[in-house]
Amino acid sequence: MQRALQSFLNSCIKHGTLTMEFPGGWQVSAGDGSEPKLRVLMADKRAAAQLLLNPELAFGELFMDGRLQVLNGTIYDLLDLLGRNLPHMMPPQVGRVRHALRSALKGLTWRNSARRSRQNVHHHYDIDDRIYALFLDSDRQYSCGYFESARSSLEEAQLAKKRHIAAKLLVPPDATVLDIGCGWGGMALYLSELCNADVTGLTLSGEQLKVAKGRAEMKHLDSHVHFRLQDYRALEGAFDRVVSVGMFEHVGRKDFATFFNVVRRSLKDDGIALLHSIGRLDGKSPTNPWFEKYIFPGSYLPSLAEILPAIEQSGLIVTDIEILRLHYADTLAAWRQKFISHRADAAVALGERFCRMWEFYLAAAEAGFRYGGLVVFQIQLAKELTTVPRTRAYIAREEERLRQFEQASVSRAMAAE
């Protein structure tokens, strides 16, 4: 076992230093002796065997169960070290075979039916609602922020994300907007309040629906923002604009065509749609098994090569694509720091094992966006070539106009107080 583990670590760590210690005094080390120098305590030899046989699943599970502990750093420090060494990593033969099998079998698995989609959403979003308040911004934007500068705060980045999307949508006054996967309602409320739009938001989470409706009522926008507990496939009607932020990752590869057919059906002939989704730069790949089991069951992160054929087949036109690089890494870093600062509150609500799971989730996701080829796609769609201006200059103009409306809205709110 010790020899196999040493060989495994040697194949993974070329820069920096990692030492794994076991009860009984034996240890294995790998790397070039440089910083960072991390020490990891493993609970037993069985933990080492699990890590060797199925590292993608076992790594997170061992940390969750307290059987893998980082002695002189955090779990993110360890994941960051592994991420920096990612180009050198060669998984064991068993791992390569398992990865190939998962890739092959993924195409044979079930679709995310309406029933399964509800179950998947319930697994992640209908947990104790207090947890999300501990690490998200005040508007509960649970998707990639838009960091206009390195000094931007989480609040500023999430506001900038909504502004950036709204600018690309070019929402005219009194427009009807469909928000597929509206979350806690922040994007819908922004479009109604700043763009004077009538918005229909869809979610499959009862907890999100309750919060979103309550927020619309508090802002006196409930006559213009309509939140529904409804699957996107069941929707009827046509809208001037369609937006979907952070939902496409849960559609599933077999339903890409269905999704874009619904978007086309829901979009008026002169309408604009905007898809904001996590994606891969390195081609198709199955979802990490730990994430699929514990965090996002039924999820799939696509490459552009998988998305674009489904768009073309639906009859929609791609009018703009923007790749947000590292913005989600910065978003996750802010979430992780906020969560750690409120970790004691989270432990009271859902227990220590949940806290370790959530900490691993945020840290692993951040490392994935820094080193693992994950990015965010913003894909603008239309039915007609002439719907969107010929150059992208309108985006900056719209953002500035919306920024002025935001400032005016804040001034009115302060005056009312």
C-alpha cells in the first residue's frame, strides 16, 4: 500500500510539497521540496486504499468524514496545490478505466424528466434556507458575478452581472420577460425595477419560490413580477425577452435540444434571449462523481461544441458569445470566505459534516475554475439577424444607462427613509 501510494503521489505532485501521514508513524511525501509544504493526516490505511481506487469520489468523502485532515492549511490550500499540478497528473489505471466507462455510460443514462428535475432541485436548494444567507450576497445571486475590477466586492460583482445581462438583453419599457430558473428572484426583480419589465420567473424549488414571492411583495412589484413553481417544458406563451442564469447546467445533455426549442417557442420573432451557463473549455466530460452524489445530482457542464449544434437545430441564431474567465473563481473565493466566517452558524443549523461538505464544495469548485478548464458562457440568441446592433458598443452604453438608474433608485430609497 505504501509503495502504491508513493507512486500515486509522485505522479500527481511535481511542484510544491505534499506529505501524507498515517497512524503508526509512517508517511509518504512527494514534490520538489518547495513551498507550499502541506501535511495531510489520513485516518487509516483503508482511507489510502479508497483514495487510490477512486480518488474523484473518495477525496471529498474522506474530508467530509474527517478521515482526511489538512494539518497546516485549509482544504483549499490542498486543492490549490493539486490544481497547480494538474497538467502533470496521471491517474492510476483503474481511475482511467472508470473515467472512460463513466463517459460512455453517461450517454445511456436517463433524461432529467420533470419529476427527476424536481428531485434534483430539492436535493440542493430546499435545504435549510439559512445556509444561503450565510455566504451569498444580499440579493442571493447564486451564480457567477461579473468583476469589473480586481477591487470589486461580491455585492458589486453581482450587481454588475445583472447589469451586464440586462444590457445584452436590451429590454425596452413594458417588455415581457421570461426568466428560466429564477432562483430567489434577484434577476427578475432587477429587470422589473430598472427596466420596467413584466417578468415571469420559473423555479422548481419551493423554498426559492417562497422567498422570491415575498421579496416581490416587499418591493411592491408583485403585480409585475410573477414567480411560478413550474418546469420550463410546461410553459406556454411568447415573450419579448428570455433569460436563463445558472440553470442550463441542470438541464442534462439529452435535453439540450428540448431546452432551446422551448426558448425558441417562447421568444417573439423580434426577441432576444441570453443564456448564462457554466461550461468546459476542454470538451465533453462526465460530471465529477462527488459533485453529482452530494451537490448537484443530474447536472452536466457542457462545452460549446455540445451547445451550439442544439442551438442551430432549434432555428435560433447566435448573435454574441462571451467567455467569463476566472470571474466564477473570484465569486467562489468570496463565497468560501463568507461561509468560513459564519461556519459556526452553519454547524448549528446542519451539523459539522455538512460544513465540511460545503467547504469542500466551494473550495473544489473554485479550484476547478482556476485550474480545471471551467468557465462561464454568456450566449446571446435571436430569431432574426437584425434584432441586435451590429457592434457591441451598445452593451457599454446600456450598462451606463442602467448604472444611472441604479444610483437614482438608491437615492429615492434613501430619501424615503
